[in-house]
Amino acid sequence: QVQLVESGGGLVQAGGSLRLSCAVSGRTLSRYVMGWFRRAPGKERELVGHIYWSGEMTSYADSVKGRFTISRDSAKNTAFLQMNSLQLEDTAVYYCAARGVLQLTWEYWGQGTQVTVSS
């Protein structure tokens, strides 16, 4: 059974940084895409960005481009979301998810981790 477990959330001041981790168990991800999503209070879920596990190609939402970086460590089967220059509007529950490269549906989801940015 595939499991995704996020960690690294917390409270940070505006302008600060956090790194989220998404540990994957149950399968290797060579033919998968890892995505990071977030849901802020009162807002719809947003795709923050994603990474192709093989090849490491990434893509980001305009709202985080230049501030957030997605990476992965194949040896640890773990994906990361490095968040710099955090802003109040980055406050949300962050989720990692995985889908097959040829799929449109995100098949596996983590439980989410809260990120709160304070002024």
C-alpha cells in the first residue's frame, strides 16, 4: 500500500523559510509525478507545483515561482518543498500527492501539514 507522509510544517514569520518533506512508502516513483498542493482557509485547493520523479523537471504556480523549490531524493524516496520568503498568504494546509506520468488524476495523497505565516 502506498503511503505519503508530510512533515515540516509549523509557524514561521513572514520572510522566513520552511522545508516540507513527503516520505513515500510502498512503491518506487520512477514513473510518477509528485505534486504539492495547498488549501488556505476559505479557498480552493491550489497546485503549488510538481516534479517528475525521473528527470526532475519541475513546474510552479505563479504565486510561488521564484520563492518555492521542489526537489526529491530518490535514495530516500522523499520529496521536498523548500519555501522561502514566506508571505501571510502562504498560510495553508500543504499536501503532497502522486500520480502516474500518464495519468491526470492524483492517485495518492498525504494527510497534510499546516503552515502558518505570521506578521
